[in-house]
Amino acid sequence: MKKRYLIPALFILSVISLFVGVSSISPLDLLDFQSEETQIFLISRLPRLVAILLAGAGMSMAGLIMQQLSRNKFVSPTTAGTLDATRLGILVSMLMFANASMIEKMAVAFVFALAGTFLFMQILNRIKFKDAIFIPLVGLMFGNILSSITTFFAYRADVIQNMSAWLQGDFSMVMKGSYELLYISVPVFIIAYLYANRFTVAGMGEDFSKNLGLKYRSIVNIGLTLVALITATVVLTVGVIPFLGLIIPNIVSIFKGDHLQKTLPHTAMLGAIFLLLCDILGRVLIYPYEISISLMVGVIGSFIFLFLLFRRKAYA
Amino acid sequence: MIQVRELSKLYGKKQVVENVTVDIQRGQITSFIGPNGAGKSTLLSMVSRLLDADTGEVLIDSTNTKKMKSNELSKRVSILKQSNFMNVRLTIRELVSFGRFPYSKGRLNDEDEKMVDQAIAYMDLAEMEHAYLDELSGGQRQRAFIAMVIAQDTDYVLLDEPLNNLDMKHSVQIMKILRRLVDELGKTVIIVLHDINFASVYSDRIVALKNGRVVKDGPTEEIIQSAALKEIYDMDIPIQQMNNCRICVYFNS
Ligand SMILES: Nc1ncnc2c1ncn2[C@@H]1O[C@H](COP(=O)(O)OP(=O)(O)OP(=O)(O)O)[C@@H](O)[C@H]1O
Ligand SMILES: [Mg+2]
């Protein structure tokens, strides 16, 4: 879990990702700027790589911030209803504006992601029984309720076809012109890093924060806003990627602890590496077809999640 | 000086702290004693502004705490609560470094690092400073939190039952360190203690609470008296003089 290993791994996987695919491209082809290969490279391969890196880093960081602020290792966009709220937001934007533009969808999805996450945090505050496992279960139920509402209205409005694009994460559709919204997450990453110490303090509780003169409420609000921004951009551009925000921060925490200023960069990198790996595997396993990324992450991720659960039990 | 003026706190219909007025002198150790549920923790939380009082006010060196910025206050008053359960994976050193947060916001300069080193050394934690909190014993963790409060370097240090979980050796060690903080560095320590013998041996003043009210407030020798203790605890506690210490023999009262 050292940067010395993470950075080369990230680099090598990125290169592999650029040159794996249905139409074979070799680095030499790129020398001819006019060639078809170069065009594919620029329109499809490169955007795909950038999207994977940003989405992987973003979802992992979002998960880390949520875990810190909720003081629960199993809270993440997947297990707190954030992803489901975002999808409901996208549906609402589609029903509200015919042919909603990307920005309109983004705005509504963001508001819903934020509202959903806040609602979950409110529920969390009300629950007396703060068992580490019980809380994510409540979050999953909350997410499922939102999800059924989405499905119900999507059927009624006959937009279930359009919605399904956001149900499952998929990088094969990422192209120049469709993913640029993800760049919003770059300034969000920077802000998250600048606030890393405050998030760490807030993660130690309200009284602890107040003793150190930290405005607890506003830090929590800022953190959740960042989470909602990242989630909304990722879901809109590549779809739902489950589990990433859950497993990556937990793995990093085991090795590096919870000092966010130290672990945030590792979390972002490991998230990107993991997603890249899943994407490359998904592309080569049933070549020339593709296994969708959310399926890959879902299968591998749920195993790791189970492993983390049992590991926790062994400790407790 | 901390002046507590007619402070009250109501939970539902229950008056948990009732019209408490006390002055806490600078450069002294003031112990708060009293039975479980007397309102000691609630009072300390209100003094350090973790909790809003229903009525009354707290003045710190003549300034109302309500008028102070939270960051300013955190450089003047620190508090360690009674229970510090948290499942955050930080090393001792990382935790103690957060004591400097009011000054550095996390970017520690050389002076901050020096304060952190000092606090860790004070608490005898140097050889385990890179151990994670969740892998420590309860007493070691408690010492790490006290080290953090020392690193915070405030004039007023409020500690709610800091001897919880500590063995005899470390209890004595911590009380001696608190004494040094007061005698050498001129700090003011306000501490909640259940073991009245520690209160008797180490504090300058004792304030006794019962049912949310101050029932006794005075120099240690005046409070460590069988009659006064009877009033506070409803127990007959004989007192023995030993090597200049007044020891309460309450084990078979
Ligand atoms: N959040 C709360 N809601 C309702 N009642 C409370 C709350 N906190 C404390 N109390 C009540 O206030 C009273 C005083 O509590 P407090 O914690 O201040 O006592 P204490 O003197 O510190 O006791 P101990 O020695 O056991 O720590 C108790 O009766 C307690 O039940
Ligand atoms: Mg108490």
C-alpha cells in the first residue's frame, strides 16, 4: 500500500487499458495522426481511460468521506441510498424537462443525491442501536425504497429503457463528448484534500470537534455536498458503480489508518487501479464481448465486502 | 478565572444542574466530586461550551464564553470527556498532533511538533507513539487522549474522570503531571474525580455537587472532613492523617 507501488501499477494498467480492445491499436499507429487507429484512440480509448480513473478515484473518495463523517465503516454511496437517490433525481429531471440537457440532469441529480444522503444521516442520528452492520442494512433498505419509487414512475412514464443506462455502470459507451462532466470531480478532489484534516477531526465526533474549535455541522455539510457532487457526475456519465466506495477505503484503512490527509491519495489511486483492473478483465474475459463494469465490480466487490465483514467479526 | 454564574440545565422536567455558581481560581487544581448522576459531567460540558446551558453564563477571564469565537475558545479551554470511544484508526502521535489543530489546522510547524513530542513524553508514550489507538489497552488510550489535551496547551484544562481505566501507577503519574502543569506551567486544571483520596491529596480546592446543586465549595482541608463528606455522600467516612495526606477510609463505612 505504498505510493511507490501504487503509481507504477496505475501507470502500467493505464497503458494496458489504452491498447486492449476489439480493434487492435499499437503504439506505432499513433504516429500517424490521420489513421483510423488514432481516431479510435482519441475518441474512445482515451476518454474511457480518463473516465475510469476519475470515476474510480471519485467513488472511493466519496466512500471514504462518508465513512469518516458517519463514523461507520460500512456506510458508502451504495449502502446509504446515495446512488439510488441520484437515479431518482435523473428520472425526475427526465420527467420535468423533455430532452433534459446534461446540466439540467446534473443539477437535479445532485440535489437528489444530496437530499438522499442528508436524509440517511438524519435517520442515522435517530437510530439508537448503532451496530456497525445494522446501519448499512438500514441504508440498503432506504436505497431499495428509493429504487422502487424510481422503477414505478419510470414504468408509468415509459422511460424504463432510458433509465436502464444509469442502472448499470458501463464504460463501453464512454466517448469524446459524453464524459466531460466527470471533470467536475477534479476540483472536488482538490477541495476534499484541503478539508482532509477537518474531516478526520469531524470523524471523531461532535464534542471532540468542538473541543478543537471546529465547526462540526458545516464540515459535515461540506463533506456530504462533495459526496453528492461526485456521485451525481459519475452516475450520469458512466452509471452506477456499486461497492467501490465501500471496499476501497476499508482496505486502505486497514493498512494506513484513518488520517485522511495521508490516506486520501492512496484511496483515490487504489480505487482507480481496482476499477481499471475490473474493466480490463471485463474486456478480455469473453473477448470480443464485454462484461459490464458494474457486474465485474459487483461480483469481485461483494466477495471482498464479505471478507471484510468476516474479518471484522474475527476482531470483535 | 472561570466564573460560573447561575448555570442551569433541564432535561425534560428533570433539573440536572440547578443554579450553579462557582468561581474557579487560576493556577489551581479544582476537583469536582459527588455521587453518580450529580451533574458533574453536564456542568463541565456547559463550561466548555460543548453543551448549551438553559440559563446562566460562564465567564472566562471576564469574557462571556458565548461571545468568544470557537477557535479562540479552543486555545483557552480544552476538555476531555468521560468516555472517548471511537473506532477511528489513528496512531497515538496522529491523535496528539490533532491537539495542535486550533493553532495549525493540521499543518504542523516546528513548534507544534515540539509540543507534540513533549506531550507524548509527559504521558510516557514515546515508545508506542506509532501504535494505533484501536490496538491499545483502555488505560494507554486514556493516556493518549490526555496527551492530546496537553498538546492543545490551553490555560484551562477540563478533565472528566481522567483516571478511568488507569492502574494505580498511572493514576498517580497523571495526577503528578497535572500538578506539574499547574505548578510549573501555571495552568488551571478542573477535574472530576470519584476517588476522593486523589482529590484530597492533589487538589487545591474541591467543589461537591449533589442532585445538580453545589453542596460544598472550599479549600481541600475544609471538604475532606467527616461531617462534610456525610453531607455529600450520606456515608460516615473516618479520616486518617498520614504523611501530610488526609486519607478517607471509606471501604467499610
Ligand atoms: N442527554 C441526556 N438526556 C437526559 N438526561 C441526561 C442526559 N445527560 C445526562 N442526563 C441526566 O443528568 C443527570 C446528571 O448526569 P451527569 O452525566 O452530569 O452526571 P455525573 O455527575 O457526571 O455522573 P457520573 O459520576 O455517573 O459520571 C443524570 O441523572 C443523567 O441521567
Ligand atoms: Mg460524569
